[in-house]
Amino acid sequence: MATIGDDLQQKGNLGGPDLFLAPIGRLPEPSVSSYHCNVCEKDYDGCPKIDYESPNETVADNLVLVERGQYTCTTCDSPIAEYRVFRKPEDGMDVGLAKTASEIAPPRDLVPPPPPVEELPPIPGLTQPKSDAPVSISAIAGMDVYDERAFKIGVAREVGVDPASGSLVLTVESDDGQVASVTWNRVEKVGEIIILGGSSSGTSAPGPQQGACASCGFANKPDSKFCEECGKQL
């Protein structure tokens, strides 16, 4: 819970009564009156701890990531939320295509390459592109993907077609190399980042993960007692 001005409210408003924290950025600590920690299962007065850095990374043409940070519980250090602050060097110009992770920072030798994306078979009655590659929207490749609680769940790889249902899906790769498909109807907003809505029924991950929620499949921290995605008790 925090008191903010009209400018920050416009940044975080998605059309509902609650505001999305990721695009708002770092809140002044005196403005935060309380927070809740899912791991501690407690409400705390005051502001959680805020850790941040200033990478100044060019993530797309005419778009620079100037700050990224995380709110953590002052008692158990569990993450509460994340945020990003972007800047356009040329205000009068549009943002170009997103850069891939390797273009932003070359991968280290110890980091394995991402798994290849499986090609989708032709779907009867659906016009296919001239190439054999899946239907994709290159502009979103490399964008950070956040859930409705401002947690980064991974990086967008492509938009394709689910051969089973014929619906559009967004392929997301997590930091640990896990690849999941999210139905496009979960995508609430695409801008400098991609924001997902609250429904978790459209996500499918490759194989079981430690701490996965039995209800929605979200991979929680091992010591979490409630799912960070749907709130169910683990």
C-alpha cells in the first residue's frame, strides 16, 4: 500500500482498481505504508527493502533500461515485487525492435544455449507463412515478461500457433532455461515490457519443476507456503 501522485498512477493503471507496480518504478520509501509477505504470511508496516542497480542497457532501438530493482521482505528477504525503468534517448522517435539477450550481453561460457524452438506442423484451414518457421512477431522477441504481481517470469522468444487448439501462444524462456507457452489471451499489455493477466490456465511448462503449484503449475521458491501466481496454499 502506497500513496502516489497522478503521474505514477497513469503509468501503472491497466484499467482496474489496482495498479501494476513494474512500470511505476522505484517508489519513495516514505510513501509506502505497508506490505504483505507470502512467505512470512504476515502484513508489515512501512516499506520493504529496495535493492536496485543501473545497468544502462540498450534493450531496443531508442530504448534504454536505466534501472531495475526488487522489493524484498525486511524479515525473510523473500521477493515482494520487481520493477524496471526505461528511457527513450530520442523522445520524438518510436521504439524499434527489441534486441536479443545475446545482443544486450553476450552469454558466458557457462550458460548453455537456449533449447531450439519446435517447428509447428501445418494446421488445416490456416494460411501458413512461406517459410517453415512458426508464425512469429519479431518485435516482441527479447522483451521481459511479467505476471500480474510484477514478477519477471522470463523473456519472450516468439509468438506461434498451438497445433492442438489452433490458438496463438507466446513462448517464454525463464532465467534457468525452462520454456513455457502462454495463451495469447493472457497478454494484457505489450509496450516496453509484456504484462500478463491473472488467469493461469493458459500456461504450460516443460516438465515438473521444484516448488510447482499443484493448482496452476507456477514454479515457486522452495520455502514458499503460498503460490506466488494464484495464491493457493502449497
